[in-house]
Amino acid sequence: MRKKPDGTSVQRISVIVPKNPFVHPALQNKHHCLCALDVAKLMEWWPGTPHSPHRDAAKVKAIQRSLDWKRVAQIASYLLQDEIVQVPERIDEFFCDIYEPKKTEPGREWPPRVSKVVTPMKSEFPTFSNILLHVNGAKITSASGSEEARSARLIFDEKNPSLRFSVIDGQHRINGAYFAVRLLQERQPEAKWEIPAEVFLDLDAAGDPPRKQAQIFIDVNFNQKKVDRSLVVDLFPTARGRREALDDKERAQDIGRKLMLETGPLVGMIQIPGIKYGVKDVITLATLANAIEDVLPELQRCGIDDLEAQTEFLAQCLTAWLEASGRFETPNKRNTLDPENVAYQGRVLVSILDLVPAILWKLRRTHHLVSDEAHQRTKKLLQDTAERAGLLEDKVFIDKSEFKNRKYLGSGGIGLFRDTLWAAFGATEKVPGRPERISELANQTRARAAKTLAAEVRDE
């Protein structure tokens, strides 16, 4: 930054000017550039006014949504790879001068309502993609004096009242990065971060409706197809390489991949829709990984700690269920299942995995939790459970139409199905039909299983 004699402050930032042959010819002279901006300085030049709907489109002044402070804190925690405590107090400390004076504006909120503690999503390489900015009151000049040169300078006077920064995409990343840097500076006072940015100059004239900015926002956030969650889950282990799982989420991803590719009754059947892998109507990898993550603490509490043992135990539970249901099928050469077979349906399989604490409760004193004996006991437990729940007809799991008649599909269906299984697992006779009573019995069984497992672990 250079100070002019008249006291104004001029920024000269090195940028790259990319050529874009796809832009409409009338917009070819609307410059844009790629650069890195100090997030602390960016917070001085911006934020602008948040979006407020107006029935006259010509009077819309900004496109930014209201800030979600939970998301801001989560991004900061992710970048720091550390837990943040006293989050509301720290946000107030670092942001009050910026946002509190504007709290009466539409779309503003102060103080923000946010949890006191935020934990990070673990990553070996915490960073994020470039943000998109729009600027009025700046210019791009070629570094070499040649109009063809891609290397250039973005120049603007940060004190000029006509300078206007607005964010097309990335306001949460900017605020999260600023929050993270301010927290980091408590340990490393010289710390700063230049975040990657794509800057558009004068797409919309100052004071005009942000029409072209709105189109870019729509293209980035609405028109683009989000990648399937299962495809992302499949890639996490690839990204980690040989490193061990950092937490239960990563361990669940590893187990899910093993169940998909090499161990248990679902090999070759678990779906990754993004690459058309697996069998239609069977559980997706993302759904399976989420269900596994929920039961990992109970496996660890019972001494099933390593990846192989955890995978083998869950594969044993799934095999026992499919056998107990009387509908154990292997896909034929066309990779299909009987459409009426809901024993493989995602909501059924995650409900069986939800029963893992109950299965552990009953198998706890078995010498080997993964063995032929444990497998047969698990099969008998699940078969008895299905019978008491009225889910078997001639020792075969009910078909899809009856499953739907029981209200196990649709809104609230998976909760009712899980409650039915838990209630039947702890019962000695057929469970009642009233949902309220089923829920009550299910909660009693859950509490009994948790209490017994915790007591046995303490006694060891």
C-alpha cells in the first residue's frame, strides 16, 4: 500500500487477467482478474448491504443473503483444525465494530445466536475455493504496458467514497477466514491470510441493480449440480492416502468402503449414484456411512476397536439380518433384486445397524463377538425380533406393499420402523400396534441396553 501526498491510500495488487472466449462479445471489455486478497483488508473494504426483496426489480441493491453465523464459526474451526469455545463472545469481540452499527438493517442480526462450542471437520489440508467479488471504482492496468499481457495490477484508492466492493459468492468463507485469522493472531501475532479471489470490475454500474451479479450467483449456487454425497464419501479414503482415520466419521467411511468392496453380504450392491455403481434401491454409501458412524462409540466401548474387527462385526449383523428375514438374495447376473424385497432397502438396513447396541447388549458375554456362535445368536435375536414385531409372514419379511401399508415409508416412517424393532427386541411377546406405546417400549429398551453396557464396561 502506498500513501499519496494528499493522504489517500492506493492499493496496487498483482493479478492475473484470464481470457474468457465464452462471454458475450458485449461483455468482453468488462474486465475480471484472479488474485489473492488479505482477508483483514477485505473486511475493511466490505461488507456491503445484504439483500432485501423488493417488488420492483430495478430497486434491488444487493444479492447477499443474511449471514449464518453458525456456518461462519464452522468455517473458522475447520481452517484452524481446532475447537472454538465461547463462540458468541469471540464473535462479538472481533465483529462487533463491523456489524453492530448495522444491526437495524434488514438482514442483519446482532448479537448473533450461535452455539457456545464449535468443533472442526477434520482435514489434512484445510482451505477453500476462490471467492467471487464485484468492484466498482477500480481499474486493471497491464504490468508490462501491453494490453495482451496476462500479468497486471488491480489498482484502487481504498479511501475513495466511490469504491464499492460486493460479494457475489463467498461471504461466509470471508467472515469465517477473518474469524480464524483473528483467533490465530492470539498465538501468532504476525499471521495473515490472503484468500484466493476472482474479481469482476463494473459488471453492473454503481447504483444500478446488480443484474449480472445476480446471474452469476444463480449459476454458481443453483444451476450447478451438487456432487452426490456417496461419491464424496468414496473419495475421502483416496484423499487421505495411507494416513489412519482421524475420527469416527473417517473410520465410518473406511468401514463403508470395505462393506461395499470386500466384506459382507452387500459387496457390489451399495450404491454410488454418481458413477452408477451398485444395485438400485439398495442402500447408498453415504447413508451407510452415516449409520455406521452412529454406532461406532458402542463398538469401541465393547472393545471392538480396529478397522477389521468393526467391519467383520457389522458384516455379521447384516448377514444375520438378511438370513433372519428369509429374503437373503444374491443379485443375479443382471445385478437386480426382487422389487418386493425390502429387506435390502436403505431404511431397513440403517435400522438394523441402529440395533447394534442392543445386539452388543445380548452378545456382550460371548467369548468372541465375531464368530459362528455369535452369528447364529444374532440371527436368532433378529428373527425373534422380527416375529414379535409382526414383520414376518411364513418366516419371510413382509413385501414392499405391506411395508408401505404399515406406514414405514414416507414422513416419519423410518422412526416408527426403528421404534418397532427396538420395542420388539426388548419384549417377550408381540408388540402392540399403537405408535405411542411402541415408542415408549423402544425407549425403555434403549435405556436398558445403554445402562447395562455402560455398567459392564465399568466393571471390567
